[in-house]
Amino acid sequence: MIWLTIYTTQGCHLCDELEARVAALTHPVIEWQRVEVSDDEALMARYGERIPVLADDKGQELDRGNELERLTTWLRQRGWLDEAALSALSAPVETSARGGAHQRNGRRFLG
């Protein structure tokens, strides 16, 4: 089991996205501890502009975890990364030529 702390605040869509991405990229079950930074001035000063921030059970932090390369490196260093899930996430997805839209690395582009 993975024990992770996420420093977050209410309504943080980046935090929700990071939690979902971590869940999709890891093979062990995750036990989350969510820390609301707005409840504490010291936490606001430390994390307010950096959220979401992940911390492992040893207190090693990852900010800007929404950047896939940073997140996968951090997870890989701990032995938690599911390489097959990463490959599936990173695989190009074919879309119809209708409207000129195409997808690359999980992002959809028009034109």
C-alpha cells in the first residue's frame, strides 16, 4: 500500500486531476491523507502557491506533479509506477479526420 499526503484546498481541480493521474499510474493501493492548507497560515505560506504538492511517507515532496515527466520519475524512484499504465496513457490515440482534429500524447488538437 502507498501512503501519500496531498496538500490541497477546497475546489482545487489540479489536485483532483493529480489524484486521478496518480491512481491511474500506480499499481499498489493508495491511502490518501488530504491536508487542507487554507486552515493553517503556516501551511498557506509554505504550500499556498504550489498546490497540489504530494508527499510520500518519508516526507519527500513533489510539486508540479501535474507535469507527467516529473510525476512518473517520482513514482518510478519509489517503485510505484505501473509502466504498462504509463504506456497506455502515453500511446497516441487515433481520431477521425473529421474537422482536422488529431491527438498526440493524450492532448487533442484542432486544425
